[in-house]
Amino acid sequence: MDQLHKNRDTEGTEEFLLEAFLPYELSVAANHTSRLFARHYSKEFGLSIAEWRVMAVVGRLGDISPGGVAERTEMDKVKVSRAAASMVAAGLLEQLPDPEDGRVRRLRLTRRGERVHQAIIPRARALEVLLAEGLSAAEWETLRHLLRRLTSYTKRLEETEFTTTPE
């Protein structure tokens, strides 16, 4: 029986190996990748991972609500709010009232924020190329394709009622 089927054993007769559990493996890979990126962004630009994600979305879209940033980054609204507040204090981001709803704030990069965003993009792309060098071109494309499929599938699962209780 291969490792995947051992881990799928719902009767619990096989030892549960956290390090072979897909959600854990994905989390570890994501954490290592994020720390690699953060090490470069924090050293050179003083940005956390959350701040970089906010900057990337606001830099691409130009003017967006914190809720819109949260949706696009898969971060919770509190984390987006904290990152945005920190970036406002650092002069990278400004908050403007929403012309359609005075209760909502819109985020926009300042000139300084735009300069930082433009400086980071080539570095982000270079780091992604560095990561890709660890795999063949076919493996890299397969990984990207499978991650998109898995994300799509898990989103569908989140919208349905299902059970993980063994029958």
C-alpha cells in the first residue's frame, strides 16, 4: 500500500504522519516560501509578508477597499487592516473616503509607495525564477496547474456540506 493510501486509511490502523499530511506539507512549503520572500522585503524595504501582499494588490488595482484586498489576498480583514495602518504610518499608503459610501475607506499607494512597489516587482519576479530553478520547466507548470486546481476544488468544498468522519 503506498503512502497516500496509508494516509487515507479512515479506520486509523496506520500511524498518522503529520509530515506526510498534505495540508501540513502545503503549509510548510508556503511558510518557507513566504519567509524567503519576507527576508528580502523586510531587509530592503521594511515590509512584512502581509504588507507586501497589500502593496501588490493596491499597486496593481490602484484604488481598492480593505475588504477587496482581503478577498484578493485570502487574508482576514484584521490582518489587512493592521498591514494597511502600518503602511499608512510609513507613508506608503493613504486611506481615502469612498465616494459612494462614507463609511468605507479606499486604499491607494502614495508616491513613495509607488516607488517601493516598482522596486519590489522585479525582485519578486527574480525570487520566483529562483524558486522555479528547483524544478524542471514541466514540473513547474504542473505544480502551478495543480495548485490552481486544488485551490478551486477546496473552494467548492468550503461551499458544501461534507463530513470527514469515517463511516
